[in-house]
Amino acid sequence: MASKNIIADLNKGEKLIGTNYDIWHMNLLNEQELYEHLTTTMTKPPEGSTAQHRRDLEVFEAWSKKDCCARFTFLSCMHDDLIGAYEHCPTAKEMWDQLMFDFGWTSVTRLRSLVLKFEMYKKEPKNSMTEHLRIMSAMIRDIKNVGNAISDEQQVQAVIRSLPDSWVSMR
């Protein structure tokens, strides 16, 4: 698959929604141009004026450009609800590592982590109520997808706990 067509080719299938991570990441791993950015990082060489420095800077800039393309590819192949959680990652490797941590395992530890995150979640002042409920809904979906059901009562209690105290006292 040509690198300029990877996004179009990957988007023909499903975007990453969390539950399809295994298939999604295999499609990305099969793209040879991206693989090196999943395993390596580079730092900008210190300032200098030697010929070696110029060569090192050229290598770094070429790597940085491809890394930016890899990050853009990842983000383009995610469901819109997930993009905000990963766009802050400075390199493709860091994004990949975070994705693998978030979606690459379904153990008891992962389930506990998801439930704890859900139970401890608080509404951020910058988020609208719609965005807040969307985030909580995504957490509920993630918990259900790893095989744990949350009762309606637990969901309501978690939503109430997540609201600022001033909102809850208005009831």
C-alpha cells in the first residue's frame, strides 16, 4: 500500500474505537514506513555549525517529518471521541505506547483500571455537560467491552459523583 494512500485504505475499514484495537494495530504495523516510528525516538541535535551537525540535523528533520506523518495517520484512523486523548503525544512512539497500554490488554488489571477511572472521574470545568456525559459513556462502553457490566444504578451514582458539588446540591 502506498504511504499516501494509507489513511484512505485504513479508513475503508473501521476506525479505532478501542474494542477493535487488535485488528486496527495490525493494519498499521503492516505499513513498513510507520514501523520504525513505533519503536524509536530521536532528539534534535544540539546547536552547532559543523558538517556533522548539518547531517545530524537533516536526519533528525527527515525523521521528524515522517514521525509527524505517522502521528497524523494514527489520529486520522481513530474514532473522533478518541482523538483528544492522544493528540497531545509528542511522538508516534509515545502515542503507540499509550494506545497499547489503553487497548492492548484485557486483564483483570485493565478492568480494575477502567472501573477505577470511571469511579474517580470528575467533570472538568472546560467540558460542557454534553462532552462530560460523552466521556462517561465512552468509559462505560470500554468497561462493558472487556466483559464487565455496570448496572444502571451504578452508572447514575457515578455520574452524580463526577459532578461538581455545587451542581449536586442544586438537586
